[in-house]
Amino acid sequence: MILSVLLAAAPSAAEAPHTEAAATTHAAAASHAASLPQEAGLVLLLLAVLAVVLRARPILELLEHSDNRQQPKALRWPTALRSFSGGLAAAYVLLLLLPELSVINTELHGPPAAAFGLALLGLLIYKGIQHYCLQQANAAHAAMGEWKFVGVKAAEKRSNFAISLGVFTGYAALILLTLPFQFSHLSGWVSAVLYLVTFALHLGFDALATCEEDERRFASLAPRLVVPVLVVASLLAAAGTLPNVALLGAFSLLGGIVIYNVFRVELRKPEDTSFLWFVVGSVVFALLNAFTLRAGAH
């Protein structure tokens, strides 16, 4: 969906020079007109993510204190919000991300399934880092023996947290870097708002999940690592310094990580989620996506 407008608008090589010039003028005007909502979307998403990162511990405390486990899961708003977010994210992956990878694959002009290969590479890198961390912890445990089991488990926890924080930082930065490219090809403001809400909730709950691993270290490290990296990524995105090919490749690489991360973070255990609100999130995304597609067709 995102790139279909780009493909449809691509000028033919057989067009007359004055037609190409007019098309270039119209494209520049359209790009300028779209730059304001792109920048606004970038700022809004950055502020939303930074707000959660900097206030993660109070937000977790609020969610914990507000979650009345005596009520049905559908009536517990923290569970409902997390489940609704999961439904939005899962619908995004299946309804938008996978079709977009198919279109990007034709734009990369590389070997067949180039975009899908990059998506697989992104997933393998993400998963490989986690397994490397576990392997190192197991090797340390075997070398130190049972008497130092507690120390090894503490070291493993610190290592796992460091990996989780680093991966979240890179993941969020990549989403911000590719946001203007995606935002400029969304079909209408409803689609743009839907995209922002989906990723604000997704990245927000991803940050909270990372904080839950080690709240004290998250409060200490996140402002020094996550905040500057995301600000720099947003500035680079706003400046438009990355060429289209790099953005397409980055988006494809991100695709595999998004798919893995959505189903790892959003699809939690059944006892921790509300199926009703998960379905509501998926249906809302599907309906709004269908609405924006129909509006774009007219």
C-alpha cells in the first residue's frame, strides 16, 4: 500500500521532456506539501516514545496498581490496552508490512526475494544476538561451577538486559529513520494517525517490557543511551540524508525484526491478555485500513 502510489506515479522513459519537467515540479510541490505532516508525525512519535522511556517506572507502577485482578480481563484497562495494542500491531504486520515487502522487492532491482531476504537477515540478527547472550552465560556458568550459580545468574540477567536495551534502541531508531519514507506514501491522514498510534503503543510497551527486566538499570541507562540515539535518528530522518535505496533496504531489514518483535512482545501468554481487546484492535486496524484504501482509490 505504502509504495503503490510511488510505483503508479513513476514517469515513463518515453514521456516528452516538458512532461517530465512538469511531473518533476508537481512531485516537488507534493513532496513539500507532505513534508509538514512527515515532520509532525516524526516529532509526535519521538515524543511519545521518549515520554515512555523517561517515565517507564511510574508507568509500570500505575499499570500494576490499576490492574484489578478480581475483575474480568476485558474490564481491566491495563490488560485491555496491551491487548488492543497487540491487535493493532499484528494487523499491521499481516495487512501492510508483508504486502509492502512484495512491492519493495521489485524496487530494489536485486536478486529475487531481495526484500524478503533482508527481512530474514534482520530477524536472524535479532534472534542471534539473544542466543549469543545465552550461550555466553551458559559457558560462564559451566566454567565457574555450581558454587557461583547465583553470581552467574546475576551476570546473565545483566547481560540479557544490556542486549535487550541495545536492541530496543536500534529497533526504535530504525523505525524513526524510515518513518518519513513510509509516512509520505500513506493514503490520507487517517492512515497516518493509525500508523502513529500503532507504533507509539508498540514501542511504548516494548520499552516497558525492557524496563521490567531491570527497572533500576533502565532508569540509569535509558536517558544516556536511548534518548540521544533516538534524537539523532529523528534529526537524520528529518534532514532526509538517506537515499531511497538505503531506506528501502532499512525498511526490509526492519520488517523481519518487526515481525519477530510483534509476536514476541505483543502476543503474550493467554492469561496475561484479553482476546476480546486483541480482536478489537485487529478489526479497528483492518477497517481503518480498508477505509483509507477506498478513499485513496477515489
